[in-house]
Amino acid sequence: DSGVTQTPKHLITATGQRVTLRCSPRSGDLSVYWYQQSLDQGLQFLIQYYNGEERAKGNILERFSAQQFPDLHSELNLSSLELGDSALYFCASSAGEGPYNEQFFGPGTRLTVL
Amino acid sequence: DAKTTQPTSMDCAEGRAANLPCNHSTISGNEYVYWYRQIHSQGPQYIIHGLKNNETNEMASLIITEDRKSSTLILPHATLRDTAVYYCIVRAWSMDSNYQLIWGAGTKLIIKP
């Protein structure tokens, strides 16, 4: 158990809909990262927050947005969903803000768009 | 960023040492080598990282060649639970916000009884 929690575990929705994925980092970790993993693909970095502020942006679509709240939990919002958005979405946390820090991953949310 | 090249898959007998190679011939001086693994759609797990010197922890050893163009992750006594996809990642450490880990396809390691 990494100490990072993600909800929900599974999510099935239809094209055009909007969903919110939630992540609670390990106690004391200030950084939260979001990744997308499509079937049999490597992880694609989406975005990082550090202590409530956006720290780095990767290949995140404009239809996707995220935020980190004062209690440090984070939410990833996916809107106007398309079939291609079906994937595993992982959240990770680390103590510091640079990628040098070991990242601890949550169990993921499996999103299926029908 | 330095690109990494890993074999697509490897087999190893249980109890033997598993040696996973990674080529990063374009690595630059400030880039670290990281290894993570992912067991069947679970969240990836950090294994080890290094810059120049060889590193060892309770999970594995990391051997980096003197020219830093390649490295090898060694699992000293592989068990069936080590069956996973192993990712070799090279990334600079910097306060610049864009220096994030970039993940390739990894090596699927299968431990056989």
C-alpha cells in the first residue's frame, strides 16, 4: 500500500459526459501528479501540482483540468469525453516538487467511455 | 531528454538474478536514471535511481557504465512476484517546471518457476 488513494476505482460513462477523479496523496506529500495510461501503453504525464499551485504540465488536453485543494487532495476533471479517453488514470504523490523525488502511485481509476 | 531503449520482453528463472538492460546513449551530464516497475495494471512502484555511481537498495542494484550510456537493473534473486513491466527513465533534475519523467514502453519481465 503506497498511501495514495484514488476514487472511484472504476468509472463507466458515455461520450460527451464529464467525470471527476479524486486523489488523496500520502500524508505529508505536497506534490500530486496525474498520469494517463491507455491500453498496453506507457504512462503519459498530464499535470503536476505542488502545494496547491500548478507546477508542470504535460500532454494534457484542453478538455481536461485539475486542481489541488488546501487539504492537498487533487481532482482531475475530464469533460466532453471521447472513446479514446478510456484509460487508466493514475495519481502519484511525492514529498518535494521536483521529479527527483520518489513518486508513490495510487491504484488508479479505470475509466471506460462507451 | 535522453531516449531510452529497453528490450520488449525477457524471461528469468525463479531464484536467479534478473538483469534488465537499458540503453541511454544520449544521456547528458545532469540526467538521472530511474527505474520503476508496474505489476499488471497496478500503480507503478519506484525501484531505484542513480546518476553516476552504482546504487543498491533492498529491492535491487543499479549498475551504470562509466560513460553513462547504458545501465543494468539487477534483481538478485527473482521471485514470481517480480513479474512486471520494468521502466527505465532518464530525466534531469531541475527546478525548471518541465523536467518531468517520460515513460517508454518498458521491458516485460516474466519470472518462470
